[in-house]
Amino acid sequence: MPNIKIFSGSSHQDLSQKITERLGLELSKVVTKKFSNQETCVEIGESVRGEDVYIVQSGCGEINDSLMELLIMINACKIASASRVTAVIPCFPYARQDKKDKSRAPISAKLIANMLSIAGADHIITMDLHASQIQGFFDIPVDNLYAEPAVLKWIRENISEWRDCTIVSPDAGGAKRVTSIADHLNVDFALIHKERKKANEVDHMVLVGDVKDRVAILVDDMADTCGTICHAADKLLSAGATRVYAILTHGIFSGPAIARINGASFEAVVVTNTIPQEDKMKHCPKIRVIDISMILAEAIRRTHNGESVSYLFSHVPL
């Protein structure tokens, strides 16, 4: 693949390494460091003039530092005459702040979109946006890839009685995602209606659907403090489910999340590696990881060669 350079930010080096190995390339040289006053400094270590540049940086860890580093890297490549700069952001930062849900609330996801565009990004590749309308916040092309094909593959390979399971959404917002997976597997689905007292705190839940004597699979796009999915697991077991799995695209797992998962009655909590999970897995044996580097690598290859990316919406590259 000529005229292509792939750079990695510091947020998820492991994923970047897997993407470049998949493409048969080397990661391009970049040094990211901080001055003593905590300003971010980026030095691009090779020529990018006329090149198709991809910068892999996930919105995780120290999110604001990762975001600033990404913006500076995009700008550095752009003013060094790169022909096109694509930001590969597996987990989009601030995606939950996508609407004005109370007076004087910011729409931070729109602000991030503006910042990426102003920095010089020509194209965005991301995965399972919290709200797909975030694509409309940009005036540049956005490819929102789906983890769904990889999730379907994992369910078929790892849950022996998947033909007799119920796919469950822990909230009304995820109904579309859950019905799509249930249709592909040809199984039933259920919904949990929840009422929140405040952000990150659930008041009570009502199950709509039947899980009695079945394996229940909770599917969501992200889990942060895990209060919702742990509540939901208890609700499903009390409604007669034999076993409960959770499958999430972005396992943020902040605050008391790991302790909650260890205390909950999950068979497994399955996440993709859009966010690094090595440390979390040491403290929680229930966490399993689906590798999605081949989906991102194939998206980069197809974008670079001017091919359609829509094949990836329904297939996992071999």
C-alpha cells in the first residue's frame, strides 16, 4: 500500500499495532510528550508530504489529554502538507453529550466535531457512536462502523444454546441495536425500562418481555460505572433467566465498575478492544475481549483504495 502513513496516539498503542500488522505496515514514527507545565508536545518523525495519513487515537484514559494530542497530531500532519488526514477514533469522546436535555446544557459532541474539523481532519472513522446522528455534526465524511457482526460471531461461537436465548436491551435507547441482533439470530428480544434519579444512578427497572428458563444476553453500546447492567442482570435472574451475559462495544469501566461486575452474577462481560482492557482483565476474570482491529484495518484499506466500506456493516473480515 503506497503513500500511506499510520500514526498512533498514546491512548491505545496495542490496537494501533494490531491494525498495522493486519495491513502489513509499520507504525510511522511520532513522539508525544509533555512539557513540565503539562502542555502536549508532538513531533512527527517522518515526511508526510502528499501522503494519506491515518491517526489512531481512542477517547479513553485521560480523555482530554488524548483529545488534545489527536488535534495537535492532525494539525501537525496537515501543515506538513499531508494530502488527506483521517482520524480513526474507535471510541468517540463526549458522545453522550449529544443533545440539550436540560436548559443551559452544552452539546459537547458538536464542539468536538468542530474542533476536529478546524484542526484539519478530512475524514473520521469511528465505531458504534452512542447516537448515530453525531455523524451529522460534521461537514466531513464520517464512517461509523458497527461491532455487531463481530458480536454475532462471538455469540454463535461461545454460547452453545444461542438458538434459545433472549437478547435484552438495558434501556429503551438501545432497542434498535437489540432488535437488529435478535433478527439476525432469529431469537426473541426484551427491553428493560429504567428511570434515573440522576446521571450514573438508576432508580428502578421494569422488564418488558420473557426470559424465563432462557439464557439472557444484555447488549449495549457502552458501560461506564456499570450500575445499569448490574441492576439489569439481577432483574433478569429474578425473572427466571438461567444465565446472563453482557456484551458491550465500549467497556469504559470507571469508578466502582469492576467491583460491581465482580459482585454481579454474570457468566461473562464481553467488550471490544476499542478501549484497552488488559489492566481491567487482571482485576476481573469475567471480562472477555473481542478484537475489532481487523474491522478498523479493513476500513482503512478500503478508504485508502477508494473502495466501499459498507461491506463491513454486515461482515467480519477474515
